Amino acid sequence: MGYRVAVVGATGNVGREMLNILEEVNFPVEKVHAIASRNSIGLEVSFGDKIVKCEDIEQFDFSTVDVVLMSVSGSFSKEWSPKIGAAGPIVIDNSSAWRMDPDVPLIVPEVNPDDVSYAGRKNIIANPNCSTAQLVVALKPLHDRAKIKRVVVATYQSVSGAGKEGMDELWDQTKGIFVLGAKEPKKFPKQIAFNVIPFIGSFRDDGYTDEEAKMWDETHKMIDPAIKLTVTCVRVPVMVGHSEAVNIEFENPIDEDEARDLLRESPGLIVIDKREPTGYITPKEAQGEFPVYVSRIRKDPTVENGLSLWVVADNLRKGAALNAVQIAELLHQRGLIKSKALA
């Protein structure tokens, strides 16, 4: 016997990945429900070798399920997650709506698994921003060993982070350039094909974007509020896979060889770091994979205790759907899901 699982937002990129990964990791599912807005009622999605028809969120009885994976907008989650949590199931939400709520744990299982202990306060668990998820997996073991003082990050974020519309825009513009010229941008503020855009989200009064602020706020909540973190988020013409150039200053000494060995032994990480022309990871190679990859580990000689890293992950997987399923697995392992099927 397994759990009754609902995926809300099942027709989107991340929702479909959630269904794929539930099947890939053999999460104990008795029955899965694909939930979507009224516009998507009757659309079909795949779950393993089964076809599941989308059901209307307005009509669905969430008291009949045990776990709900949410891949919807922040405003939609703000409206629906408390209602769903009140009906009984634990909601694992992929939006930004609940991440900084003090009564909602923000979880990356390799980083702060014990925070699931207060999931019952609202029956909601937050999934971090895609760029934060891969960053903290790499930072946590290094912080535990040498205590991080300051981090400088530049992201190279793929268009899939902006959903199907972002992927379609890159594809259409790239094709158009070789025919009649690139189409005018709609999803992004400027042309994304053969270009990079140093702007994701919306500007704040301090000149940073909300996407950049998410990364330091979420890192502070999950690892240590004392870490100083500055970020520049950049959209690049890559379909899937986020990359990050990460510079770290530590309180205590740590050399590159020790860091390399430590990261190799840490959960959820794979180190690919050879000083040869192909001895590093790229987002193309990380696509479809579960781990966070670390390359280009080297000493920063401009500070007393400094290292620089290159961090890459599939943003639809570890950055979103995989992390959500791993949270569900963590809840299962700790006996925190009350299965109606087993009642």
C-alpha cells in the first residue's frame, strides 16, 4: 500500500517532471491525481506507463489524498495551499509564496532535513528557488567544515526557469534569426537567442532583483543568516540547466584539495574537476540528471581563505521537481505522512 498523491499544476514543465520523478524513484504511490485549472480539465499526462486525466482543482476533494505537490504561481499557492493543508494532506509547494514564512519549513533534504519537524504547523513545506537549491547543496558541507563568511554568485540560468513560454521563445527566436530575423521578445524583456540578459524577476529599490534577493534570503534561512551573500542573476540561451560561478570566503582555512574531497563525500553532489579542456560539467551534460555537479574548484588568492567553484544542476529536477519528491521521500522515511490508505 502506498500514498495518495496529487500533483497540482500537472500540465506544466515542473508538474510533468514531478510525475516522472515519482515514478523514477519508485515513491510509494497507491493513486496519483493530476490537478489543474478548469482550462486543462480532461488533458492527459503520463505517470509511468499510465495515462492520467487532469481534474479540476475547484471540484477536487483534497481530504482524500496524503501528499500534494504544488507547481503553480505564488498567488495561486497563497490562495490554495492553506485550504489544502487544512483538509489534511501535506503540501510541498514549489512557488515563492511560503519560503520565508517562519511557520513553513524551507527544505533541501541534503542541507536541513530536520526542519521537517515543524511541517505540521501549516501542513505546508516550501521548495526553494531553483538557483538556491543547487547552491546550498554545495555550500552546506563547506560551511560545516570552515564556516563561510561571504559568497559572491553569478548565475547563468536557462530559459526553462521561465516555463514553457521561455523555452518556446528561445526556440522561435533562434530559428527566426536564420530566416527572417528574430521575433520580438514577449516572455523576456530583450532577445534571448544568442544573447544574455542580466535581469530576472523584477527590480527592487536597492537595484537588485527579487530573484537575487530570494537566493540570499533562502540561503540565510536554510544554512546561516550570518553569511554575507551577493548575487547577479543572468538568463542565458540554454534550454535546461542552471550554472553558477561561486566565490566563497571562509572564516577558517580550507584548501582546494580538502574541499574537493569533502564535496565528493557529500550527499547529492558529484565532483567533475580535472584540469584539462573537458574536465568540467556543463548544463547540457547535467540535463536529466539528479545530482548537483561541482567543477573548477580552485583557490582564490585575493583573500585569506577563499575558493571559487562552478556549480551546475538540472533546474527542472534538483531545482524544482526532484527536490519536491525528495522532500516527500524524507517525510515518508520519518513517518510524517498520515496515509489514508493505511488508516
